[in-house]
Amino acid sequence: IEAGLEPLADLLWSDPSHTPEVAAAQYVDADKGVADTKAALDGARYILMERFAEDAALLAKVRDYLWKNAHLVSTVVSGKEEEGAKFRDYFDHHEPLSTVPSHRALAMFRGRNEGVLQLSLNADPQFDEPPKESYCEQIIMDHLGLRLNNAPADSWRKGVVSWTWRIKVLMHLETELMGTVRERAEDEAINVFARNLHDLLMAAPAGLRATMGLDPGLRTGVKVAVVDATGKLVATDTIYPHTGQAAKAAMTVAALCEKHNVELVAIGNGTASRETERFYLDVQKQFPKVTAQKVIVSEAGASVYSASELAAQEFPDLDVSLRGAVSIARRLQDPLAELVKIDPKSIGVGQYQHDVSQTQLARKLDAVVEDCVNAVGVDLNTASVPLLTRVAGLTRMMAQNIVAWRDENGQFKNRQQLLKVSRLGPKAFEQCAGFLRINHGDNPLDASTVHPEAYPVVERILAATQQALKDLMGNSSELRNLKASDFTDEKFGVPTVTDIIKELEKPGRDPRPEFKTAQFADGVETMNDLQPGMILEGAVTNVTNFGAFVDIGVHQDGLVHISSLSNKFVEDPHTVVKAGDIVKVKVLEVDLQRKRIALTMRLDEQPGETNARRGGGNERPQNNRPAAKPRGREAQPAGNSAMMDALAAAMGKKR
């Protein structure tokens, strides 16, 4: 424009009867940087390209077409085949842009960030070879009202459209649409993490039972910690059952179990887990009095907790390595109370958690933790500072002051005593009181979810039924005959009164499921022990958009692909299973080299059927969209942890 070429651009675009070279000759001016007619025509072309590329209506049309029809294309960077082997499913891969599942999108973006993959958009996937003219060029011409009739300037005008598409519009929209795909994938990955974290936090608690925690290790020994029914640490030790001292180790474990009346043994699921489990079974054979039930427990995040400032405050004189065993024992007793001490991002139940916005992830996970804590409620007389901090209305300072008041004055007898705690005023009390429970206190209602402000409603119910509170609580037949509308006032309506009556019927009910454990098969301890067709019991450790990972006791979680979760179509795996579920699975395929195990929960599914979907499987009629080129196997994600790296492929299944 500065070179005075805009009139030339407008002339040629609006009147193609002019010969471009002739028209451009009068605009040649070396002083303005226009050395010849070619430079003049190039300048005019760029002026029009800039103008068209800023046309919002045009961009909207092309954007809509690309979103509905374009494919995301992934190819390997030359020379990176060996270094980027974990991304090999994406070395020659493409699929419709708008339907790329989040795990595959994030895998491809990670491959690009690591310099292994190149990503691009194919605007014309219906052609095997790139066409000379993209359909998007036709969209641009239609929008601009361009009609070509072999006029002298038509070839030049056609070139303007082609350059506008390839240099301006495609590059701009490719960046924008890939950003949209990444944003959607990140949002979905964060939601997957949040759902899994919720399921893990809301897992069934073993309850008030003396528990031994075993943090397995080979050369470094097995760390032992015993906690009493309230979670208080009563004993620790380190044993070496895998380095020639099994007899001595067995005597130590037996003595601790007998001395502290241990009812449960929590064994971490990391390195040497199965060897330690086998050792404990030998202890039970040698010492019949040792009857504590063993449970394999996820030790994810235990090491993070061990080295944390919180653990140092809680156990200042305890070796860091032993703190993990304490955490393992306690998380069996009450997963929620123990896991709140660990940064949710360290618990490791996320899908590409390191590839997403850490700020958004932290905000979402913090909300999940708070929701879980408030749903379950907190025992005011036993809760730790981290647990109290997660209660609605309480700050960390208030939580510390509650514990300090408890240490100085003894147990809380009623909720009103909270108002004596420093910095905990009426507003905070109003928010938190309903979530804080006092068992065996002055008022049975303090052990329920009924808020102190609603106690007058209960008093009206007691007056109407002429019963004492202790007689009415849990009396279903009496409570179910009550009409909520009879006890409403200007502050509490029918929905609230209905909730109060339900709470009186089952006071202090825990929304978490009943405690169950998976029984791993004897003799199946490594991947080498697995055979296709085996039916095993396992625990779901992680749920993603493409299936569920299941711990079957071989140090490597197996994957139940979404198509093998049920005989019915499954839109979302989270509707079928959740982290912590105990499930029966059949082994379909074992890939020792890639450390991948394919499992199915469809026990009628046979090994070898993994590539052939049958009626009732995870299939739906396809819509009329451009088909992807055939591939040998569906590409699967490359993981962000050892588990994900090894198991993120769905073993060639087609969804």
C-alpha cells in the first residue's frame, strides 16, 4: 500500500480485461521499492491477500467447512523413527479433525512437542493425492463473487485466490483449529482426571481396624508401619524378606500382628509388590495366628507425601522411607482422609496430566477434593489439618486453630464450641458446621449432616411425633409417615425439610461403597505367567476415554478397551466402571516387548477377536463423513507415566 499499488490491485480485481503486465508497468518505481512489473504484481497480490484474509465472513465459511471435513494429519519427522518409537502409531496417521478423541490428540501434540511428529491439516481428505485446487479455493471464489472467463487478468486473479488460501487462510485456520482441538482435548483430559480422582477419594474405607502397611522393596527392604484403629502410628520396622532374611522378617511381621491385633495388611502395589504379598502368605502359613486380610493398595503419591513438609511435621523423628508405609496403611483405613494430604496431581490417575494447563487442572482437582470431603463429612475430633482445610468455609489457619483448640481443651462436645476457636466467626461457622461431625457428643444431631441452623426443624418434628431424638433417629417407619410440608417455615422449604427427614432416617450415612478387595490369582505374578483366555480378578486403577486400566497383580496394568467393557455400546467408560471397582477380566493378548496387556470384561469374547467387532460390540452406524485411509491399527496414546507408556494402546481395536 505504501508503494502506491492499491489502485493496481483494485483495477485488476474489478476489471480483468486489463493485461496485468501492461497495467503494472506504470507502477514501476525503483524509489518506492517496485523494481519491475513482477514486483508490482506481487505487491498488488499481497494487498488483496491481506484484505481477503481479514474478511470475517469468509473466514467463518472456510472455518466451518474445515471443522466438518478436514483431517488432522500426523507424519514422522525424518530420522526420528527409532528415537520416537513410542509414537509409531502416529507415524502415518490421519482422522477427521472434529472427532479426534482427546487421548489421541494429546498424544500427537506431545509427539510434535518432542520433535518426533509433524502435524498438519488436510482440507481435501477425499483425494488420495493433494489436488491442484482445494475445495476451499472454490469457497473463497464464491464468497468474493469471482467468475473466471479467460479474461487477460483471470489467471492472475486465480493466483490471488490460491495464494490467499495457501499462505494466509490455511495457515491462520490451521493454527486456530489445532488450538481448538488441543483446548477441547485438554478440557476432556482434565475432566477425566477429575472423575478418576473423585472415584479414588470416594473409594470404600476399610474403617476403624488396626492396619499394617508394607511398602515393598527388594534390596532396600520392605518398610513396615502399624497404625491402630484410629490411624495412630504404633510401630515401625524394616525387614529384608527378599535378600536371604525371610525367616527373621516373618517373625517380625508375626510379632507385630499379634502384639497390635492387626486386622488388615496393606501392601503397596509398586516394585516387589507380588513378592511381598507371597512373603506375607508364607507368614500366614508359618504362623496360623496371623489372620489379617491382605489388600493390595495403590502407593501412588506415597513417596511425595513422605518427603513433604506435612509428613515432616506429622512424623519429625521418623525416617522418610518409613512414612510411605504409614501412608499406605492409612489410605486403606480411609482413602479420603489420607489422600487429601497429597497434591492431587501426584496421585497419578490422570490422562496426559502434564500436557494440560496446570492452573486449570489444579483448580478443577481442588474443587473435586472439596466436594468429596464435604459429601462424606469430617470427624471434628480426629480430622487432620489438611482434611479440615478442604471443608467449605475453613481456611488453613482456621483448620490449624481447630486442631490447636482440640489439643488444648480435649475433644469437641458440640458444634457450638467451634465458635470458641480463634478466627472462626459466625460466617465461617455457617458454612462449615454442617460438614463437621461430632460422634458421641452432647447432641446426636451433631453427628449428622443436619446444620445447627436447622435444629429447630427437628425440634418441631420431635414435638409432632412426641418422641425423643434418640428414638426417632433411624426409625424409618415413623419418619416415612411425615409430610415435609408440615414442618416448613420462611427459612426452610419442602426440599430442605425432606433432606432433614432422610438424614434422620439414616443419620451420618457414608455415601462411599462397602469395602471390598480383589483376590489376585496364585501363580500369576508377572506378564510371563499370563496366557490368553485366563480369567482373573482385578482392581480398576484408571479410567480413560478409550477404556479402563486394571491391576491384575503382574506389575503392569492391563487395558480393557472401550469396546470390551460391555456387550452394549459404551459412549463413556466412566458409566461402566470407576477407579477402585473390583472386576473379572479375561486376557486377550499379551505383548511382552511393548509391555501391553489386552483384557476384556466381555467374558464371552475370545482371544484373536480383538480386531473383529461383532454385533453388540462398541459399534454404531457411521455418519457420512470423509473416511480415513485404512490403517493397520488404530493409533493409541503415548503415555505420561510408565503405566500409560506401556498400556495406552488398545491393541489394534477399532472403535
